[in-house]
Amino acid sequence: MASSALPAKALTGITTIPQFPQNPKTLILHRCKTSRDLNQVHAHLIKTRLLLNPAITENLLESAALILPNAMDYALSIFNNVDEPDSLAYNIIIRSLTFKQSPLDAIVLFHKMLENSVQPDEFTFSSILKACSRLRALGEGEQVHAHIVKCGFKSNGFVVNTLIHMYASCGELQVARQVFDELHERAVMAWNSMLAGYVKNERWGEVVKLFRKMLELEIGFDEVTLISVLTACGRVANLELGEWIGDYIEANGLKGNIALVTSLVDMYAKCGQVDSARQIFDRMDRRDVVAWSAMISGYGQANRCREALDLFHDMQKAKVDPNEVTMVSVLYSCAVLGALDTGKWVDFYIKKKNMKLTVTLGTALIDFYAKCGCVDDAVEVFNRMPSVNVFSWTALIQGLASNGQGKRALEYFQLMQEKNIKPNDVTFIAILSACSHAGLVEEGRNLFASMNKDFGIEPRIEHYGSMVDILGRAGLIEEAYQFIKNMPIQPNVVVWRTLLASCRAQKNVEIGEESLQQIIRLETPHSGDYILLSNIYASAGRRQDALRVRNQIKERRIEKVTPGCSLIELDGVIYEFFAEDKVCPHSEEVYNATHDMMKRIEAAGYVPNAADGRLDAEDDDKQQASVSHHSEKLAIAFGLIRTRPGTTLRISKNLRVCTDCHNATKLISKVFSREIIVRDWNRFHHFKEGSCSCNDYW
């Protein structure tokens, strides 16, 4: 050993070790807690020439490479000065390089090992296959496989498990299954490796199928097996098998395994059984960040976003630090609810904790800001992301489109192509939507044509619907109607409803009537379809026909399936309002504020549109009164009295904004000098100084 290769301070402080044992393994592996301890032992081994003993050198290597943090360079300096390292020394360094995120260096060292004619063993092959897995280095993995066969390890269960894992990590599931099937004796670890491979590649049906085969062959399984199978059950909504595993966990006293119980919570949540998931979650003795994230995600997926945010606040009170998965789920719920304050806190937390702005997390932030109407913030997040993919670009383009910034969306779509990012079918839905909202007819036609011609993307029904919307918004109703008639696929009710909405804006009675008939032919229509036709008649001066259609709603007892609901977030608290809801906690305050608000805009020229009133109202006066109590008006009035003058109000609504509320909100924005951003089920409306960003077409 050449001592010159070591740090100069390595020879100091030897006297602090009072009695150096003849066999220092225990001292090296268990008492070396710091680099200084390691330096002292290393110096003594050099001085006493014990370092010439391979076993002692390997103990020192193991301590430096695997036990102490940030000592990898030190370990390599020791290894590089060993005259003829054996397989154990190579194994320690290869394993450590793989474990410490340097798998490429591990592969290079393995090749050096072979060049030096050092015989690899089962531990070598296991470690180097893990390195190949991390890099998805299929070619190198296949070479290692050849060495495994050559060295006689093809039946070694320990080696074969990592071989299966390597092929699965590289997406070669057929080869992984072939290796698995050729095993004469399959221990549970082999089954788990194959199941994990299917999980990694999202082959959920194969996971369930393989587990059923395990049960059929009466192969014993363990908790690792059940975690894989529960994950698959959640993805394919196999509640029956998931419940069977839940009963097994209960009967066999496995509830102490936090990872297993968390998988059970996730399974129930993904199968739509959120309350069952919550019961299990509440009974857990310990809950780590994964358990909290699974439950929060479950609420979000079930569209119970308020409960998701409530649980997130409980998580904070429990002092459990969120991770990226938690943040993505919370941002999703914030986006659905329009909870700007909570989402902004998440963004602040990410910056404060220096969390890596991954593609997934960054895209969730873009989507959140866009759905809260904060377009510039969405662009800022996009610009600060270290890397972006097609989903990030699509989220930004869609956000710009839904906020009425169609031309800016087109600029980013062009920039996306300049960056050689190929758009996908969802990107085209976004960019066609941008053309629709901005009235860019010719651009929309060209983009629709380029989908198949330039990008090989076959248009789906959503793309055809977007083209109908583009033409209809531009007043080209007849062309839109002929476009539908010439579609190569059967138009659905969404396409016909899009045309019906266009007819309302353009007062086209004939095609409006035809659109409703087509909707009735395809499915049971809802009240909104009849109201649209009624409004078309009214706008064309055919009041009797308008009343006739509205009476049909009553006669046929066609009810609004989903009640109108509007949300507003104030100081981190989300308030929910329903049309004519008299039992909300602040009802008296809200209705008084709404009354005053309506009086002020009436003085400015507002005239209620009785046609948008409650269908069961007995007369025009009651219909007009009901119009004043639509959910977004209640939310806006509450926001006006609970915020300082000039504060922007942000409202989220679950239905399309009606004509009366749209007209009223324009006047409210002018009379009260407020910017009001309303997000309905289709798009954003930015009201300011008496006008709306949608140009009165939505």
C-alpha cells in the first residue's frame, strides 16, 4: 500500500485507540462512525502492515463504501491501492457504486474485474444487474446474463431474481417471464420479482393472473406479494380480490405492516370505496407520508376535493412532512376547487424546502395556476422547470386556451415544435380549443388537417367536436352542420350540444331544432338542452315557442341532475354556495348582501332574465327572484363583503354560467370596480370594467 495516496491527516491521533485487537473487524465495522474514526484505524493498519491482510482490507472497504456517508472517494482510494483485489473487494465497491447512484461506474468496474480475470460470484451478478436495471442498460444486462450462464449461475435463485428484475426494468417482460418460467424451483422471491416486474410496467391484469396461479399451485406468499397484488387490484378495480386480501391481513395479524396497510387503503380508494379506505386509515397505529398521500389522493380521485384538503391540513397538524406525491394530489384538489391560497402555499413550500421541480410536480403546478385563472404564474412555473415534456407543454397550452389567450397558446405550440417536442392527441385538443376561443378559424382548419398529415395522429371525437366549436363560434353554423354530417365517425351528444350552443349565439332556429332532435335520439336529454333551444326561440322573437319548450321540461319532468354549486376561497377557507340555499352558515348575511348588490346593478341598467329562473317557479316574479339567488351571485356577494375593495374575486362553478349571471357579473365588475374570474365547467370568464374575456360567447 502506498501511503502517499492517503490524506496527510490519516497518521494523526492513533493513540486514541488504546487496545487495537488482533482481528479488528468488529472495531472497523461497528465503531467507525465518522471519517476521523476511519482515518485513525486506516493509519494504524498501514503502520502495523495489517492492511496486507485481504480480509481486514475488505472490512475497511465495507466501512468506507457502505456504512459511512460521503466516504466513497476514500473507499476508491483504498481499493485502487490494493495490489490484487479479490471478488469480495470488487463486490463491495460495485454494490456501493450502485447503491450510491453511480451505476455506470459500477458497470465499468465490472468490466475491469473480468479483464483482470477475477471470477464473479452470485453477489457480483446481483449487484451488477441492479446497476443495469437503474440505467435500463439492456445490452449490458444481456452480456451479464451470458456470463451468468457461462459461470453456472443460471439456476441460482438469488441471481435469477435480479435477472428477472433487470429485464422487467428494461421493459422486456417476455424475456423476464421466460427466465421465470425456466426456473425449476421457484421460491416466493422469484414470484415477487415477476409480480414487481408486471407492476413496474403497469401490467395490472398480469399481476392478478399470476397471483391467482400462485393460489392455484398453493405457493406460499408473503407481505411483499400482497403489496404488489393490492396495487394491481386498485388499478383494475378488482374489489373482490382486494377485500379477500384485506380479510387475510386481518386474520393473520399483519396490520402492523404499515406499507401493506397503506396499499390496502390505496386499493379501497382507487376502487371508489373511499369511506372504507378512511376507516382503515383512521385505525392505523402509525401513518407515514405514503399513507397520508394515499388517502389524500383517494379523496381527490373520488372528486371529494374538500375532504382531501381537510386531510392535508390534518397531516400538517400531525407534523408529517409532505413529499412530491402528496403535493401533486393536493395541487389537483386545489385546481378542482380553485383553492388559490392553499395551492400558493404548496408552491411556497416547494421553494422553501428546495424540492426538485420534477416534470410531474411542475406540470401539476402549471395546471393548478391555470385553473385558478393565474396564467402568468403558470408561465412562470413552466419557465423555471429544469425539464419539461409533452404533458407540461400541453398543460400550459390548455391553460392559456381556457383563459382566453388563444394567440399566446399558438405561440407556445409553435415554440414546442421548434424545441422538437412532438405534440400528442391531447395537445391538439388544447390547441384547437385555443383557436376556438380566439376565433382563429383558418388556423384551426390547418391544425386539424396537420394532425394526421404531419404527426400521424388520427382525430378522435374530441377533435371533431373542437372543429365544430371553432366553426360555430365564428358564425359558420351551416358549415359546422355539414362538417358533422360528413364526419367519418358517429357524432356523439357532445358534438350536437356544441352545435346547439352555437345556434343560441347565432340565433339559428332551424339547425338548433335539428341539434336537439339528434341529442334526443342519442340519449335522454337534460334540462339544459331544452333551455338552450328555448333561448334560441326567445332570441329570435318567438316567445310562444320559447315558453312551449320550457313547459315541456315541466311536463316531461326533466330535472336538472346536478344542482348549481359555486365555490369561493377566502383566507384559505373554501365557502360553498348552492342556488337558493337558505341553510348555509352565513345565509342571512349572504342574502342581504346579494339583495344590496342586485339593487346597485339594477340602478346601472341590469334587467333580470326570467328565462334563466327556476323551472318550477309559478310566475315571472318568482322566476326573477330565483335568478337573483343563483349560486355564483351568492358567492360573488359574499366575496364583496368579505374582502377589501379592489380585491380580485375567484369563483368556481360546476355548471355552465347562465346568460343572466353572465350579464349581471359584467355589471358587478363595473359597478364595484372589481375583477371577477369565474371558472365554469367549460372555460374561464375574466370580468373587468363591464366586459368579459369570452366576448359574450361561451
